[in-house]
Amino acid sequence: MYRLAISHCLVSLSLWLTLPMSHADDQEILPSAIAPRSTVTLKGPISSWRERASQWYKSDDLKSRRRQMRQMSKPLKRPCYYCHTRNFKDYIDSTYLISLQMMAISSEQDLKCADCHIGKRGLTVLGAKSLIQWRYAADQGRECSDCHQDKGHFKRLNERGERSREELISWLDQHGSKLKLPSQTISAFKQQLSIKKSLNEDIPANLGSPHLPNKDKSPPTHRQR
Ligand code: HEC
Ligand code: HEC
Ligand code: HEC
């Protein structure tokens, strides 16, 4: 009896160990990612980013701003001194501008730092997609608001954005491998773009939005193999 129980245990244990991890294939699968060590910033003068970043605060009061700052520290798992000098009189150069830009886009898209950051360089699914888009925008001198509607959590595109999928796919074909992201992350995002692009092609073309100028010399590749 006793031996039977043990062998039963062993059988179910080995079964469990060999069982493939089940994935819901029809769901959006995009692994979260680790951001590369070196970051890039978007174009534009610091003064304008400062102004946009100031929209992030819920209050003018210094005390409540200090409290709100914990929403930055916590998801990043970084101390205040990651961005501020010890006496809080100055900022750390390497994190200042990108933090301002992050505050700005977070408030403009109505997102929290924690929607994209999970500790140090860890990124959520939304964060991983943003990394692709961030690098693309920096490379092409674009703004997120060129294509995304305000306060839409990056889920809502404007007309220009709706017409930009092909360009994004061809940019990814050329630069995707340099992003040091897991290849599934890139291919899943490309797939997302391709599916929506073909859906869009079914819509009558009388929407009349201007095409984005395609700076790439090579013809865009439409679909992944
Ligand atoms: C990821 C970077 C980062 C972290 C971490 C961070 N801060 Fe900040 N902090 C900033 C930036 C950027 C600003 C805005 C600077 C500006 O407007 O020029 C700011 C602004 C502030 C302000 C408002 C200053 C003002 O003049 O209105 C206070 C207060 C503050 N931080 C305190 C803290 C405290 C306390 C912590 C730790 C709990 C912290 N910060 C963590 C980057 C950071
Ligand atoms: C929509 C997603 C998204 C949101 C929201 C977001 N971030 Fe980021 N953040 C990123 C991505 C992607 C990178 C990597 C950029 C790169 O590597 O060029 C990044 C990089 C950073 C970096 C530089 C890398 C590092 O860890 O030192 C800081 C600092 C940062 N974010 C702070 C913040 C703060 C503070 C907030 C909230 C005010 C925030 N982020 C909100 C996506 C996001
Ligand atoms: C040239 C146009 C364009 C620009 C500029 C752009 N995006 Fe996008 N973005 C898109 C398109 C197209 C999609 C795909 C949307 C879809 O699948 O419906 C997308 C998707 C995303 C997504 C995924 C949303 C989701 O939930 O699936 C994120 C996050 C994102 N963009 C962030 C950004 C950030 C951050 C910036 C600025 C640094 C930016 N984008 C700039 C066109 C653009």
C-alpha cells in the first residue's frame, strides 16, 4: 500500500515534469523583456520636456510631489538617488532627461510607470512593445504623439498611425535584430502589425489620410515568412 502510494507519487511527479507548459495560442503572446543597458532619448529641448513632464504631478505642493515620486522609485526598484543627488539639490545626468521624457509620455498616455516597468531593467509586455517603438521613434526623429492619440494608453492610433504599420514592419526588418530583444518579442509585434494592416486594407481607401513619407530606400516587406 505504502509502496504503491510512493510509486504513484513518482509517476505523477514525472508526468508533471514532462508535461509541456500550456500556452493559450489564440491569446496575444509577447514575452516581457529586459531593456538593454544603454538607453536612448527622444529629440527635443530639455525645457519642453520639463514642461510636459510637469503634467505628471498631481499637485504643486512639494510634499505631495515627494510622495508621488515613490510611484517612480517603486516599479523601477531604484532609490531616489538613482536620479537625484544625495542632497536633492541636483539631478543625475544619465537618468535625468529620460526620466523627464518618461514622466511626459506617462501623463500624456495616462499610464503609470508600473504599466511598463517591473524592477531595474525588467519590462512588462507593454514595456517591451514600447521599447521597440521608443527605439524606432528615436531613430526616425518621431514623437509618440505623431501616431498615438492622447490618453489612449498607446492603444488608440490617429490616422497617421493607422497608415504607419507597413513602415514599422520594414523598419523592424532592418533594425529589429539590433534591439537585443528576444526574437519572439519582435516577431509577435510584427505579427500584430501585419494582422491589423491587412484588416485595414479591407477598409475603403476613401479615408484620405496622408501617407507617412517612407524614408527607407528598400521596398517594404509586407509579411513575415
Ligand atoms: C527615475 C528617476 C527618479 C527617481 C527614482 C526619483 N526621482 Fe524625483 N524627480 C525626478 C525628475 C526627473 C524630476 C523632475 C525634475 C524637473 O522637473 O526638472 C523629479 C522631481 C522631484 C521632486 C519635485 C521637485 C520640484 O521642484 O518640484 C521631488 C520632491 C522629488 N523628485 C523627490 C524624490 C524622492 C523623495 C524620490 C525617492 C522616493 C525620488 N524623487 C525619486 C526623477 C526621479
Ligand atoms: C509605455 C511604457 C513605459 C512607461 C509608461 C514608462 N516607461 Fe520608462 N522606459 C520604457 C522603455 C521601453 C525604456 C527603455 C528605453 C530604451 O532602452 O531606450 C524605459 C526606460 C526608462 C529609464 C531608463 C532606464 C533605466 O532604468 O535607467 C528610466 C529611468 C525610466 N524608464 C523611468 C520611467 C518612469 C519614472 C516612468 C513613470 C513616470 C516610466 N519610466 C514610464 C517604457 C516605459
Ligand atoms: C509612425 C507611427 C508611430 C509612432 C511615431 C509611434 N507609434 Fe507606437 N504604434 C504604432 C502602430 C501602428 C502600432 C500598432 C498598433 C496596433 O497594433 O493596432 C503601435 C503600437 C504601440 C504599442 C503597443 C500597443 C498595444 O497595446 O499593443 C506601444 C506600447 C507603442 N506603440 C508605444 C509607442 C511609443 C512609446 C512611441 C513613442 C516613443 C510610439 N509608440 C510611437 C505607430 C507609431
